Amino acid sequence: MSTLITYRQGVWLVDTRRSRVGQVTGHDDCHVRLRPPRGGREWDAEPAALRLATRPERAAAGVADQESAADSRRIFRVGPYLVQEKQGEPC
């Protein structure tokens, strides 16, 4: 059994393989679906290549002002990701 980390919808991440910031719109067993900050074509990324976007990275992407203080507290209080036990073959 392996552990799979998936992120909640709406969280801003950095895809380290593409050096792009994106917002989580969904996920399946092996990929996380991301949307660019100003819209456009979504892409799939492997969870191992993702990390949370820092405040400066979100600001550079033009999304820091879109988050209210309440949203930031909610994200950090609940946590930006879910840990699930997964059976079967790893991705």
C-alpha cells in the first residue's frame, strides 16, 4: 500500500516540472488538474512534481490579491492537501 497526497480544489500550486503556477481544479489516481491563473488551457501534473505556491509566487502570477484573509485562514487551518491510503500499483 502506498500513500498518495492530493490537493484540495482551489489551492495554488507550482508545477516544478513546468515552472508554472496553477490552481487545482480536480485530480484522479495519478494526476492533479491545474488551471493557469488568468484562465487558458488546463494541464495535468504528477503529484510528486507539485508544491504549494508561496505568497511571492502567487503575487507574481497575479493571484495574491484574489485571496481574502478568511480564505487564507481556512486553507491553513484545514490544510491544503489530503492524505489517502491507496492500494494497488503506484502511479
